[in-house]
Amino acid sequence: MNLENIDKNYVLQTYARNYVNFKKGKNATLFDDKAKDYIDFTSGIGVVSVGHGNKKVADAIYKQVKHITHVSNLFAIEPQALLAQKINQLAGYDVGVFFSNSGAEANEGALKIARKYGRTKFANKKYKIITLEHSFHGRTIATVKATGQTKFHSDFFAPYPDGFVFVPTIKDIYETIDDETVAVMLELIQGEGGVSPFNKEEIQELASYLKEKDILLIVDEVQTGVFRSGEFLTSKLYNIEPDIVTLAKGLGGGVPIGAILTKHKELLTAGDHGSTFGGNYLVTRAALTVLDILEKSKKDGDLDKTIVYFDKKLKALAKKYKDKMEFVTGIGLMRGIKIVDDETLGKIVSQSFNEGVLVLKSGRSTLRFLPPLTITKKEINKGFERLENAIKNI
Ligand SMILES: *Cc1c(COP(=O)(O)O)cnc(C)c1O
């Protein structure tokens, strides 16, 4: 079988792909069809939060789908209800949850909630949503427009929906707000935009200003959520309780699931929103198991130890290769190293692959790390050894 040929003939070529054929995974280690192993510092872009081939998740999925995979949202779904309850508990403030299948879809739902809020709570219709430069909110027509990077707003796909304005910095939000502004949507750590965390005080100040003005704060935690930063929600690290939070990537440990959390629990009513697959037995059972594992890891102190150790390795590497690396950024296990230029970054990523360690690029010449939250010390050591070999060879 020639995987590359089949892929190129039959799969739409929308990704610049690496033609490796992974056959097996064990926590943060992947094995290809030639039994070469790779340390995975990407977890499939922040998805495989509890590692590859996680036995607890696999067993829970199997046990579930042996009986029921799907019945539709016309019926109550036990693991869905339990997952919503669990998310509410972990969030630490009273939110209701809607389940979608992806991050973009969760954000679409968040935008709908904001639009309904703007339509029903005020005498005049409010619909404008302010987002930030270098943000990323998804690939649907609305979420791509919400994404504050003009390179994504290709004329191929125009016209886009009205009502999205993006601004360069948090400070610019204040003067952009007008009487049609209903919400501000942002990531606390911009994942695709260079793994850049916003300043805590600046965010807190914004959150209280918005509250005072009755403008919703939507925090896109599709990447930062589910313990990626060390807390269930990065919003908690920032001491804010957003009106709406979206989750996806790490929530299902690899199964496609997204979630919208909102304190405006009564706003959407029957018929306002829906999803055929969203929150079915399979994905919610998987997510419940993922949250059990991660909650325990947090409680036992394992997650925090891993974060500290990874941070130490990152800083040591950046210090040693000052000629190529400018600074370390990010929070928790969502980390980056600013590389001197894009060309060097490209070389590091491809040479790392050859050496057997998977790393990612992010905007603004950033080498990005999103390892499984369960990565072991041994895997971290091996990964950094290989990364160093890659850098030495450039
Ligand atoms: C990945 C990502 C999305 C899009 O999620 P999909 O599941 O690919 O639709 C949205 N927002 C942020 C912050 C993301 O990192």
C-alpha cells in the first residue's frame, strides 16, 4: 500500500502533510510502520490530552459503544448530563453546557448566544463582536471572520457575515465599543498567534468594564481549556468568570467534542440551536473519563510537577541556543519558544521530525509545544535530547 498515493488521489489536499504512517501510540510516544518512534510534543494539536492509546479511555469507550453509541438529542443522554454536571463543577461557577463536535462549532454556538442576547436584552439590536488580531477561532464562515488575521479572510469565500471587528490590542477594545457591540471574544493565550498570554490585570480590567457595560465576554478556551494551562479553565488562572467559554481540543482525549459553557443558562430555548452528533454517548463517555484522569492528576500534584519540569527543560534549551532562540512563552503545557526567524523555525520543525520528536509552528515565528498532559519525565527528556540534536544540525 502506498499511503501517499492514495491520500493524494482521494483526499482533498488542504493540508501540507507529512507522509508518515503512524501505527501505534503509547502516551507521548508514537510508532510508525517502520517501528521508528517519535516523542509527541504536539498531542495532535492539543487534543490527545491523556496520551495516545490511553487504556482507561479506550476501555470506557468500548464498554459504552458495545451497548449504545448514539440515540440523538431527542432523548436525555446519561453520560452527557453527567459530563455537563462535571464541567459545571470543574468550572467553579454556575454554567450550563451545550455540546458540539468541534471548536469552531462551539464558537459558532457562542456567537449565536451573543446574538440572541443582543437581540433580546436591549431596546436596540446589538450584534457586533470584537475580536483580536492574531486570534484564531475556527474555519467556518463566521468563525473565520471572527479570526483576527486577514490572511484567513480570503476573497474566495466572501461575503462573510457582518458584525465582526478585530483590533490590535486589548486597549483598542474600549474605543471600538459602540452601542451595537454585544460581545468581546478572545483567547487568554493566543494559540495560533504565537502562544502569547495576555496580561492578567489587563484582562481583569476588561472583564469588569464589560460587565459594567452589559457586554458579554466570550473566552475561546478551545486550546487553553481542560487543564492545558494547569487549571481546568485558564479563565480561573486569570480570576475571571466569562459569560461564555468554549472548549474542544483536549476535552475528549481524541474523540471529536466541543462544548459551550455559559452562565446565561436560560437564554437559548428549544429550537434555538442543535446538533445531530453533539454530546452523544461515545464522546461524552470518553470526555468523562478524560476529566477523571486529569482531575486526579491535578489533585495528586502530577500535572503541576510535569509543568515545572517541562518549563525547566524549555528554559535550559532556549538559554543554550540563544543564537536561534529569543524567549520562552506560554503557560502550563501550552508553551512556545520565539525563534529568530521563520526560516530557522521551519528547519527546526522538519529536522526535529527526522530526529524523532514532533513539534509545531505557531504564528510570529514561534516553536510550539502542546505535549500530552500525562507525558512522563522520561519522554520529556528523550524529546528534548532529540530536539537538541535537531537544533545542532541546523
Ligand atoms: C483549534 C482552535 C479552534 C478551532 O477548533 P476546530 O476543532 O478545529 O474547529 C478554535 N479556537 C481556538 C483557540 C483553537 O485553538
